[in-house]
Amino acid sequence: NAGVTQTPKFQVLKTGQSMTLQCAQDMNHEYMSWYRQDPGMGLRLIHYSVGAGITDQGEVPNGYNVSRSTTEDFPLRLLSAAPSQTSVYFCASSYSSHGVSSYEQYFGPGTRLTVT
Amino acid sequence: GNSVTQMEGPVTLSEEAFLTINCTYTATGYPSLFWYVQYPGEGLQLLLKATKADDKGSNKGFEATYRKETTSFHLEKGSVQVSDSAVYFCALHVPSSGGSYIPTFGRGTSLIVHP
């Protein structure tokens, strides 16, 4: 298994540009989420999904959109990039067994985004 | 609400020193507790976990015991190596009837080990 993959690894955008950060997992996990990591702020949840077709907002959703058309993929869209969105973005997945969530998170390697 | 408090870093140690990183939590219900490690330039990965009171999680020489009476889950290692230099995150998850799966993370503690 490749686990959780993210592309691109690095990206530089100009203010106002849009882009999509890709995330895919091959473990058939129901739960997927996006976090951003900033110095001194720890991890902050942007959006999450509990299954295909179901998404919800996390702690810091403004400026980001998500969709979950398949179990495997959970892309994050930046609608109009701003310098405040300069960060490292992590995608994570998790699963349940017999209706009980494992709660253990599997993280991708991250996308380092700079907005100028 | 749920919260996780970790000691501020960076923690700087010499190789073979004893490590403790403190983690305390507040939670409604009965949480599962986790330690994740993030090596430079990588994503987080699970280091160890404990799902009920008095459980001890262990992996790669690291240990943490779920202490319900003190609401703590301190990470320890008897002899650190340079390769243990990383950021360590304490986290919890509380099962709920609504099936909420959102974990709560601490802010992370940076560990620097010198030769």
C-alpha cells in the first residue's frame, strides 16, 4: 500500500491564484481530513469527510473548498490564494471496524505552500 | 470541550539522556490517547497509543501510561538518540454516540538531541 499520498510536495502561488491540493489513500478508509500546520499553532483542522459524498467544516474552513466523490480521493481547493494561506498542508485518513472508529490517523507527507 | 496541553519546547538533550515530555488532557467521556512523531520534512506518524486507563503504550523504546487520576499521558524514553530528534504530538479522541471522529491535538513539542 502507498498509504496516504499528496501532490504536489511544494507549490508557490501568487495572491489571487487558485489551485487544488491532491490527496489520495489506498487503504479504503472512510474518514479523511485536511490540516494546516503553522509555527507555534500546531495542527488546525480545515475540512473533513466521514465518507464519499459527505464533508464538513473544521476549525479554519474559510478560503478552502473540498469534495469527496470517491472513497480514495479528497482534494482541497484554494479559491483565491492569500499570503495568510502560506502553510504546510497535511491530509489524513482513518477507519472504523465493526462500527468502531480506530481514531488512529494516517498522515500524508504534506504540501508546502507559499503564497506571495 | 476537549483539550490537550503539552510542555513547551524545544527540549534539548544529550545523547543517552532520559526523556520526559509531559501531556495532560481534559475530556468529556473516556478518551483514547495517542503520541504522534513528526520527523523533519515528513508527516505525522503514530508512535504509540493507549485506549483505557492504566494501559501502557510502547514503541521504539518510548513508553506512555494512561493515567486517568491525573489526566496525563507523559511520554518517556530511557536513552535518547540523535535520530529521535523530531516534533512529538500528544492527541486524544473521545468516542461519541454521534460517531464523531475528530481528534484533538496538542501543539507539539520539539526534541533536539545532540551527540
